Amino acid sequence: MTVRPVPGAPRPYEFPIAARFALSNGLRVAVAPMSRLPLVTILAVVDAGASGEHTAHEGVAMLAASALAEGAAERDGPALADAFERLGTAIESGADWDEAIIRLTVTPSRLDDALALLADVLMAPRFADGDIARLKAERLAELLQQQVEPRGLADERFARVVYSPASRFARSAGGTTSSVRALDTAQVRAWHSARYSAATTTIVVAGDVTPDTVQSLLERRLGAWSKAVQPMAVVDVQARSATRGVHVVAKADAPQSELRVGHVGLPRAHRDYFPVVVMNAVLGGLFSSRINLNLREVHAYTYGAHSAFDWRRAAGPFVVGTAVKTEVTDAAVREILLEIDRTRDSAVSTDELELATKYLGGVFPIRYETTGAVASALAMASVYGLPDDYFVTYRDRIGAVTADDVLQAARTHLRPEAMQILAVGDASAIAGPLSALQLGEPELTNADEGEDA
């Protein structure tokens, strides 16, 4: 019989210590010197995510962030791309729920020139009508694809059944078909004017640099950037329903059923973050987790199943996701709920706990070996207000989570009575069996009902 190797002691690891300071105009800066790597990654992190949008302009945050790379100051899109290529790099820009991020990596000798271009992108984007129209068309095509692809459709409909219709989280971060169609260049410019400023921006630099050098260069390139910004809208995270619900999205041509099970989760700053991370790893966050082993290994219902808390500033969703054969849709739902109940009923085993904590602690250093990864980590810390010692103490805090902590986290933050169960698939084959589970009478909608319905 083959015996599984016993994991060794974790190797020592030191996350780069970041120097933090502010420029004279209030721009926040974090610099992580990494002299062993001859590269420098620069991130501009702007408090301009989709969660702050108003209902009439949903999708503008992502559209504006994408358009930043389409031209700045005197350069149009091709000229700007060429300027970055001459520095041996390329610019990436985008936005999610909580922030917009601009990213590039250069050699240390090109840092000043790169910051000059970045300053143009941040302070003087062109936002040409033709570029905005093209990016809108691309987003509308993505939304159309989402409506015909079961996985994307399940994600979109799950948000709708979990959150109140008044919540921004009830709709895609990229907006809906009607909201994106209504956007124009003037609204993109207005969003940039309202949200992009030194007061809302953090510059993160990781690589072969010193804090003094970065401070001097940034004062020259971005020290004059200063303007007032408007307050962000507050996200409503109220649930659509306080009681369990079953939802079937009819898609007759679906070859299998896409399942989503969950409810409103937790904000990233929650005090139970570490116990919840370990609890979710045992439940469905790892390949060896209970839900995956049950649905994949024991019952052969799926190739893979997972669970996750979607961490955002405000409470993102907790969701179990998988795709299963049509004829076992109801059985898969039953097994998911049984595993959730089992995790709430009794403490996890010593083996399960050690596997989860050792994996989470062991993989941590591997995630932060490059300048880009370290810069991204510091950007996350900035967005969520994590303490300076967060990365230094991460493995110790994961390792300190006990079986009792996991049990308490499950009982407190997994709420079977509020679970929303959504299945995208052949309604004629799955609605009846789901009804027979007696979890609630399925609410039936059609796949061709737009996201604005």
C-alpha cells in the first residue's frame, strides 16, 4: 500500500517590506524593493470600481478603465501603444467591483519614462468617440455571448436571485445590455472627472527600486495632479429574499445543468476572515474538499465542484458552483446541501484541517515570487485597508485556525435557510425533480429574458 508523504515544516518566507508614504498632493504610494529581480512593476490603483456606479450608468467604470489604454494627451491609441513598446512594455487597464487598475512592468532604467506615460494616461486620457463606440460594441458582444453560454448565464442569474433588485451587485460589474447601450463619451468623461484623482489613487511599485527614487520621480510626474472628487455611492447588499428559494432558468439546448447554490456572503474586512477561509477550503475551496470529493469522486456527477466567498469591500456572494449531468441535477443539489449541513453539524477532522491549513500556508510564498504578484498583493492591501503586517502574519494566522473556529464559522456564516438554488438547464427534465426535494417550488424563467428583466 502506498503511504502518502508527510508534509515537512514550512520553509521560512519573508514578504517584501513595503515603504508607504504620500506625495504633497495626497497621492498614496507603496514601494516594495526587490533588488534580486531586474524589473519594476507599477500599478495605479484608483477607487473607481463598479460598486460606486449609479443605476443609470452601470458599466461605465469598466468602460472608462478599458478606454484609458486607448490614447492619452497627444497620442492616440496606436501611438500610445508604440510609446510603451519602445520602453519594452505594454499597458493593461481594467476595473472590477472595488477599483480600477493600470499595470505595466519595465526595467529600472525605463522607470521615469514609464511614469511620464502613466501620468498622461491617468490625468489626460483622450476618450475618443470612436474608441468608446468600439469598446461598447465589444462589451455588448460579451453580454450576448453570456446569454447563450450556460456558465455565464448561471453567474448572471445567480446574482439576480441573491441580491435585492436595488443592489448594484444584482447585475454584472460590466453593466447590462441596456445600460451599456446608453453610455456615451460624455458619461465616460464625467466618471473619470468624478473618480480619478490623487485623492482616490494609490501607486504601487515593486522591484529593483528604492523608495526615495520612486518618491522623487512621482513628485515630478504626478505631483501636480489634484482635483476634488465626488463621494462614492454606497452599495446596497440586502438579500432578495431571507428564505430559501429554488430557481430554474430554462435552456432546452443545454447539454447539462449549471448549478449555483449560495447567499449573500461577507465583506473582506470581516473579523472572521481567516476562519472562513479555512472553513471554505475544507468545504469546497480545494480539490480535496468535501463538495468536490462528494460530487466528483464518490458520485461521478461532475468533473469538478467548488465553493467560494467572493471577497469585496461590501458583502459579496458565497456560492457553490458546478456543472452536472441533467439527470442528476436534483441529486447534486441534495449532496451540496448535505455537505453544507455536515460542515455546520460537527467539527472537521484533524486530517482535513491540517490539509487545508498546510496547503493555504504552503502555497502562500509561491504566489508572491514576481514583482507583478507582489505589486498586486500590495494593491489588494490598499483596496481593503489591510494592516501592514498582513502578509507577514498570514501563515501564522491561517495555522492558528482550530477545528472549533471552523465549526463556529460554518454555523455563523453558512445559512441553509437563506440558500438560493439556481439551475440553468432543460427545465422539462429538472424542474420536477427539484420540486420533489421539497426545498421550495421552483421559480421558472427563460434564458432569453435579458439581464434587464
